[in-house]
Amino acid sequence: MATTADFKNGLVLLIDGKLQQIVEFQHVKPGKGPAFVRTKLRDVVSGKNIDKTWNAGVKVETATVDRRDMTYLYNDGTNYVVMDDKTYEQVELAREKFGKAADFLLENMRVQVSFHEGEPLFAELPISVDLKIEHTDPGLQGDRSTGGTKPATLETGAEIQVPLFLETGTTVKVDTRTGEYLSRVTN
């Protein structure tokens, strides 16, 4: 059991028999009336987001979640195979366990997989990854870093928007949560 004071991003709660992960939360103390906590929750199984408001100090049941560091090995066509770094046990995960971040997976990439009672719930990539641009249209004379953007295909096959001055073969840093270009990586 935890109270609303123990809330933090990533905490998994057991609400009405369903596992809900806290995506965002905000403690609110209005000038008039009791304090409350506004949360945005994600259903771990279905992936649906819901908003829920709690009175401050309310006790909530938490779920025991085991987070393990694992290595992504390969995609067998339908599932993604990851290996536990300590036991060398291999686990097959459906694409939904990675969400949109699956577009940025490279072989031998470190991921964190969360388990509840032996069942994998979801997998998380690092917040940002360095990927090489496989193809993008060439930039034109006068393209500036503050100008527009153009589509670029990364080595994983994902397509993102990058600044006009970037060329094929450049390595870029990408946010795996949003799929946005963050910066160019200099070697």
C-alpha cells in the first residue's frame, strides 16, 4: 500500500484488478478546499490512458513490479527476443510491449523489461539512442539549422523529421519516447 504522497512517475498501481502505471502526476493545493492529486495513468495491458483524481493522503494498492536489465537480441518476425543479462534466459515479447519505441530498436541494445508475477508487462528503451541516417534528401545551399525539417529514414527503418542541413550517413540522437530528433552526434 502507498499513499498519494508516495506517487512517482513509473509507479504501478493495482486499481479495480487492473495494473495502471503513473505517467504523470501533480499535487494540487487549492486556496479553498482540501488538497488533491491529479494523475494520468496508462493501463499496462491495453495501453489506454486515463485521468484520475485522488484526495490527498488516500491509500492505494501498489503492484510488485520486477524491473530487469535485458539485451535485445533479434526480431523473429512476430516477436522481439530479449535476454536477461544475469541468467541468460531468453524471453519473447510482442511489439506492443515496446510501444512506439520499437521503431528505434537495434540488436544488442540494452532495454529494461518490467515483470509482474513472472509475466512481462512492458519494455523500455533508454530515453535517447544514437542512430545513423540511412537516407534523406540532400540539403540545398542556404539550408540553416533554424530552418525547416525534412524526412529521414534511420538504420532501423523508422522515419523521423530532421533539420535540412543533415545528410545521409550522419548519426543523430533520437528521443525514444516521442520519436523526435534531439541533436547531431559528433564523433
